Amino acid sequence: MNTETIFLIACAVVVLIMITYYSKRQKRFSTAIFGMLTGLTALILVNRYGGIINADLPLNVFNICGSAVLGVPFVACLVIIKYI
């Protein structure tokens, strides 16, 4: 197995976990939309103002999809990883 295959499997597992999480919520659609919007908003804010704290994140496909699926915790982890 190469690293790309492992990465795609890990992404699929994370997406399935989030789908399961959203499907068990009482208000499925609004919870999913709220999570996506807050994640994307956090990514845009860090992209725009992250230079102040030396944590500017690029707006690429991986970051946009990750923040849309996982929300604010994904963006927070990216900022933490940026410092490590």
C-alpha cells in the first residue's frame, strides 16, 4: 500500500464517522450545515488574519474539504500542526 491509498482510506473513514454523527442528531440537516459553515468561516478567518499569529493557512482543496467535513476542530488542528 502506498501513502496515497492510506490517505484516501483515512479520509473515507473520517467522512463516514461524520455522516454517522450527523445522522444521529435530532436536527440532521441544520447541524450539518452549521458545522460546515463554522468550519469554513474559521478557515477563512485564519487565512485572512492568521498572519498576525504566524498561522496563515492556504485555501486549497484539502483545507476547504477538511474544514467543511470536520468543522472548527480541523482548522484548530491545522493551526496547532503549523506551530509544531
